[in-house]
Amino acid sequence: SIIQNKMRTEGGGRLPHELAFIKENPDNKYSPYALANNAILWEKELTQELYDSLSTGNKNSHYGKKVLSYLSLNQSLEIGSKFVDFTMPTVEGDKKTLSKELKEVTLLEFWASWCGPCRSENPNLVKIYNKYKDQGFNIVAVSLDHKKNNWEQAITDDSLPWTHISDLKGDENLAKIIYGVSGIPANFLIDKNGNIIAEQLIGEQLEKAIISALKN
């Protein structure tokens, strides 16, 4: 099975221990919690197998429902995939749809006010955005914040002029689940045809990818 293969290839550590625990304890209340916390990391096929092994009670628990939400929403996107559309509120409370924000090249950026590495990268993003926005480059930033005031303050403090959206659900953010984001900062570069052409880019790598995409 996928589980046995994973346990064989991942030597020692937390991963095989938790896999084994869930498989051997489908009735234990810790199992759906552990599965919900690792679903994006373990990806869809393995998560589905583990979810199927859970007891009915655990499937119907709060964490069991979180796993089911991941399984139904996640699109297993990768480079070459078409982007998946979604709609989410802005800081002002308007709703924005990703497809309507796409330009020649669009960076779908996942971040949060509390994320140190995200905030460190923001000055570079501002520089790149200002340099290429008139050539058709846009950024759509999805925040994994819970608190609107923290999110709003970070946008102001870092002077981020692009499109900002969030459902303020933190780890249960709809777009995060759809795109399979396991940690932030994370991003996906989308071309004018709506194809994901790169992901997890920062600094010079990001700028090079944008220049290349704008030429095509």
C-alpha cells in the first residue's frame, strides 16, 4: 500500500511513527488530529488511504471533517497545471476573484503578518512589483491571518500596493487548501494563459522568471 511504501522509504522520525499510529489506531481520537495536521504534507493519495481507514466516529469528528475538506478541495496543482479560481474578501470587504486579477504574469503569493520570512521578502516583492507592473505584472496576496487588524497593519507597515485577499481562516484558508500550501511564504507564478509556470520563487529567481514570462 502507499502507507507501507512511505514507511519503508522514510527512515525513522515522526513521519512513519504517526503513519503507523493512524493506521493501527483508527478509533483513537488522536488519529484524525494527526492526519489533519499532516494532510497537505503527505498529499492526497496517502491522506485518502489513511482517511478511509479511520473509524466512522473519527471521520465525523472536527478533525475528520478537516481532512475531508482537504480531500474535496485540494487540486494537487503543480508546474504545468492550470490555475484554480477562487473568490475571497479584500481588507475593505469587497470580494475579488483570482481570474479577474490575472494579467500577463501574476504571482499568487501566500503570506501572513506573523510570518517573519514573508515580511523579510516583502521589500524585494515591492521592488519587483514597481519595476514590472506597467509591463503587465501583478501580485495577488492571500493572507493566512486570523485577525483583520494584524493583516491590515502589516500591509500598511510594509507598503504593499497590490491586491490583498483573505477569508481570515488561518490554516483553513480556502486557497491554501486548494493549492496545497504546507508552509509560508509560498507562491505560484501564473502566465497569461492561466498556466502555473513556476512556484516557490524568491529574490533573483523570481525576477528572472517574471522577465522570461513577460517576453513570451
